[in-house]
Amino acid sequence: MILSNENEYVVVLDACVLAPMPLADTLLRLAEAPSLYRIVWTEELLQEIGRTLTKLGRTPFQVQRRLNLMRDHFPEAMVNITPELVAAIGPLPDADDRHVVAAAILGHADAIITANTKHFPAECLSRYNLVCQDPDEFLVHQYYLDPEVVLEKLDAQAAGIREQRQDVLNRLKISAPLFASMVEKGELP
């Protein structure tokens, strides 16, 4: 079981935000910065990412490579949930998402970051002291918390694909338009 530092912000990144590469790359790079947040996930969540990547046309090699890299870079992120805990989670609009809430509980998470916010209504999460944020809102908060680190990570992401920060921001406009716009305009807190 993972015990979190009381000052540490912990999130579960849902499969839908870890499948699109530009968004996943940004979120995972930011998770490397100890000043921002720590992530937790489950094997079930990683398998869901794999199925999504397969549907997006990735080869089995590409899928396995991505999942192995995630496991290797964030070994502390893994939590092991039990079927009993999943079954005990109160009703959600999509019962298949109970494993995400179970991961959040076991990982002592503060929030679930997902593009499917309607699957995690506040009235369902409040009993577990959890909030749900879409990736745009979450990235805006990270930018406010530590703009220097966010810009540094975006530049590293761009360098990793031999492009410029603006190219990364252009890709992020699909899933995080407000965040991309703020960074693009240089709007600092």
C-alpha cells in the first residue's frame, strides 16, 4: 500500500488522458516533477490504455513498449486493487469505472483526471474525498502552481520530438485548449 506525504497531491490519470500521446506525454513529464503531483494507477487501468491504443491503430509492439515505459518510469504508481474493493464502490454512471475510484482510494489520491468527467459526478466522489477534473482544468492548475517547471517540461517534451514548444501546444489544443492558450500567450499567474 502506498502512503502519501500529507503535502503531496496525488492523482489518478484515467485511461482516456493517457492514450493520446501529446497529452499523456505532458501529464507524465509533469508527474516527474516532485513539486507538482504524484500519479497512481492499476494494472487494469494500464490494460485499458493498451486496448485504447490498439483501437487507435498502434501495433502490439508499440502498445507494450508504451506500457512498459510507463511501468518502468513510475514503479511507485502501481496500486493493487481487489475485486471486493471495486464491488464496494458506490454507484457510478458507468460501473466499469469503479476500478478508477478504487485506485484513487488505495493510492490516497486527491483527484481523478479524466476527459469523461460525467462518469465521475461530484456526488459520487465526495464520499471518498475525491474530486474530478478534466485535463485542461488540471493543467491550468499545474501551470499556476509552478509555471517555470511546466514550461521546462513542455520544452523537454518538444526537444524529445525535435520540435518547438509551440508544436506541442498546437497538439495540446485538442485536449487542453485553455492551458495551451495561456502558455502560448505567456499568461502567468
